[in-house]
Amino acid sequence: MRAGRKEKKMFTEIVNIRKEKYDIWVGKDLEDYPYLCDAYLKVQGGIRHLIQRYKEYQIKEIKKDLKKGYFSIRPYVLAQPSKGRRRLK
């Protein structure tokens, strides 16, 4: 199951961008940090995944933060750590 899927149902969709290299979804609610971002970026050897809250958001800022997201090796190979377990800098 994609991370954040249950939580997304409680948000009003603001942005849903799907490109070949990245996928960005932003939803809005009424909390202190009202925007929830769920994004993926294709990188060599896998993907980077970001789930982040923002008071205000800009796609440019999300793309910058996404480069520091959790790294997940793709394609999956038996006995490798599950996605989101290794963070590379």
C-alpha cells in the first residue's frame, strides 16, 4: 500500500502531478501545517520518497526536499531492507 493513502482521504486534493521522473500529490486540511505532500522521484537505482507537511508550499521547494527523501532500491530484490528503511544523504 502506498504510504499516506488512508490519510489522503481526509484531505482536499490541491495538486496531483505525474511526470516520468516524479510524482507529487498535495492535499489541504485545517491543521497547523495544512498541506500534506506525498512525492516520489526516480533516481539511479531506485526512488526517493517524501511525506512532508508544509504551512505553505511551492512545487520548486517540494522538488528540492524530495532529493533528500527516503531512498528505496528498485526493482525489489529478495532479502533487501523494505522501502523507507535507508536514508542516504
